[in-house]
Amino acid sequence: MSIKRLPRILGSMVLLSVLLTAYVLGAEPPPNSIPAPIVVQRTPERGEELPLDGAIELVFDRPMDRASVEAAFSLSPHVRGTFTWSDGRTLCYRPAPLLARDQTYEVTLSTAATDPEGHPLKEAYRFEFRTVGYLKVTQVIPAPGTKETEADSTITVIFNRPVVPLMAVSDPAYATLPDPVMFNPPIEGKGEWLNTSIYLFTPSEPLAGGTTYTARVTAGLT
């Protein structure tokens, strides 16, 4: 090796040693190499209905600048509400008054939201959700207009969402569950909930022949 090249080689080795030391000690990377903050979790989740008194929650991958996030947040159709933070990463927006029933809302978080160092979202974050809808009867057995129904038939009513809590028949509270169906002419019998949304009525005696029965779900059922 040439003696003249030795100082140059030693200088390169010193520079490399300094760079490696800076990396090991956690030197700050260049600003443009820091990834943008992102939303890693949200409530309601995809496909989940939000209760009318429910809250919208966003969880970020790092602590955020709270003022910028709140200013970047919007809900359409607009509903007034309040912001709270359970920690530096988790924003909660609770609308007041209640949300509208069976309504689609869109949440938008613009790129004005930043972390404390001023790094913004790479792009606006958007999602839609729907609030809980109305209670409906989706199916009845026998079907409406059925003729020549068996005299020992049971009557089944199926709702689109839970009406009663899940509980055992032996639970004392089971006796307080609603009997939501009324018949004309009246039918003596026993009603029971097969699960939270299916009601079954069993007549105590065979139905009268040649008779048209009308069943009605009582008003006020929730």
C-alpha cells in the first residue's frame, strides 16, 4: 500500500466510524424520511351500526397535536359534539344531541391533522357509518294470507334485530319478557322467545277450523 494513500484511507475510516456512531445513538433521520401519522383503529368499525348516543373514536399510531386534529375533524351531516382524549393517541367525539336514527354519516379528517412535530397525514382519512335503524318484523310463520293452515300450527315472528336480552328460561326475569303478539279472535296459549329476536307462540288447543285469524304486533315494542 502506498504511504501517500494511507492518510486518505484513515480519514475515510474515521468518517465511517462517526456515521455509524450517530446511527447507533439514534440520530434524527432526515425530515422527509419520517412516515406520516395514520389512523390505526376506529369506532364504529366497518359495517357496525352506531347507537344514537354512541361516540366516534379514532386511534392514531402516535401521539398527535390535539388542536390540529380537532380542527381537521368533520362530521356530515353536521352534528355538534364534544372532543375528549383518553391519551395522546385516542380521540373521542361524542355528538350532542343524539344522532338521527337510520342515517348515514361521513367522518372526514383532513391533512391539517398533524403530530406534535408538525408531520401531517399523507392524505385525508374518510369513512362512513350508519346509525341503528328501526325495529321491523322480517318474517312470520305461517306467512300472511296462508290458507288451510294446520290446526296445531305454532306462530313464529322474526324481528330484524334483538328485542330481548339473551337469558335462560329458568331465569326469574324471563317471566317479565314481553308477549308482543295479539290475536283476533283471541288464542289461548303460551309465548316464548327462542332467542333475542325470534318469538314463538304455541296455542294450548288446536285452532278453530274455517276461521281467519289476524295477528298484530303491539305498539311500543322496542
